Amino acid sequence: MMEKLAQRLIHQAAKRPPDFVVKSQSGDYLRRWWLLPRNRLFNVYLHQIVGDDDDRALHDHPWLNISLILSGGYTEVLPTRQSQPPRADFEPGGTCRVSRKPGDLVFRLGRTRHRLEIDRGEAWTLFITGFNYRRWGFWCAKGWVFWQDFVDPTDPGRQGKGCA
């Protein structure tokens, strides 16, 4: 059943360009299709993840979110404990790695810090968000940094000052 859902969603997405693309230093990182008209209460996206998250720091999100892994997979890097101070994320043993594979359902609070590393090639996910209830950013050793202060302000797809 999961395989059929994945094939159907990916086939539908291939009929049109993505609605939104996140870039990295090496090109596209994430391609997003809106499966419902965007709204303030909740959103449903199809994600094609083709690159790893920025490895300079873990990040969080502005909403509660759910990921259903449709195909491919990734490793999710998380703090050993979400309650630990962010500087601990940079120390040996400060993070753990969780393998996410097709069929996995992952629930996250907006403040859950993490990073994704693609296992092979790409991963397709159904990504559902709640309403936007907070600002989001990156967790540097010295604390939280608003995303617009982390990336290049002239081009969010380029590396900015990061944790500096």
C-alpha cells in the first residue's frame, strides 16, 4: 500500500514543476509540491529531498510537523536529549542518529532540533505541518539563531554566516 501511495504521489508531482525549491551550495536540496492550497491552519506537501541538511548546526521548524517516508530514506541526526543545552550537540556523544525508511511516520514539535542526511540518492516524503506558531532557526553552540541571520540574506540558498 505504501509503495502504491508513493508511486501515485510521485507520478502526479512529475506532471508539473515543484511549487518551491530550496537550494544549497551544490544545487537543489529540496523540491516541494503543495498537495493542498496553502493555508494558515495546516499544509500537506510532497517533498523530494535530494541533498543533506546544512551540517553546521541542527535546525527546528515553525510548526508541529509529521513526515511519512514514502521512498528512499534518510538518517535523522538529533540531540541525545532535546533538553540538553545546544553546545552539547557539538560534543562527542551529543547527537544520535535514527534511520528513517519507507513507511516510517515521524512526529515532531516545532522546537525539535534535527538534521537530515540522505542515505542514497533521494528520499520522498509526505510532509504535513500545523499552523505557524513560532519563528524557526538553527541551534548553534552559543544558542538559537534566526534562520534569516544564519543563511546568506541576499540568497537563502547560499551559505551565510551560520553560527559565527
